[in-house]
Amino acid sequence: MSTGNAPRNSPATSKRRPTMIIAMIPAGTVLGFVGGLLIEIVVGLVAGAVFSAERPASFSMHFLGSLPGLGALIGAILAPIWYARRARG
């Protein structure tokens, strides 16, 4: 029996699933980082166009600078959870 046609409870699918859940952690990290970076770029462009902000306040730069890291953390946590729920359902 090939693994493509294996039933859900077979050992072939149960061994593959934890590996994919673990593989989702770096994938979620990268996607979260890129998402946070895109948000930072868009907010910076809008603020520069609307407010003519050449030199934003230091607080806003710290906040915007933390978005990619925050996105990476959220992505690393949520990607395996979303994958596990989708694979189970």
C-alpha cells in the first residue's frame, strides 16, 4: 500500500505529522518576519506621505522596529497550531 493512499490512522501518516508540525516553526517565523517588515514599510510610507515625517519620534522607531520580531514570534507560535488544526480536520 502506498503512503499516498494510506488511511488516516496508519503509521505512515502519524510519523510524518509531528515532523511537519516542527517544520512549521521556522516557516512561520520567516513568514511572520516578512509580514512585520511589510507592515513597517507600509506604515513608514504612509506616515512619510501624510505627515511629511522626515524624522519620526524615537518611540515610534522603536515600535516599528519591533514589528518584524513580534511578527516572527507570533508566526512561530501560530503556524504549527494552524497546521495541526488543518491536518486534523
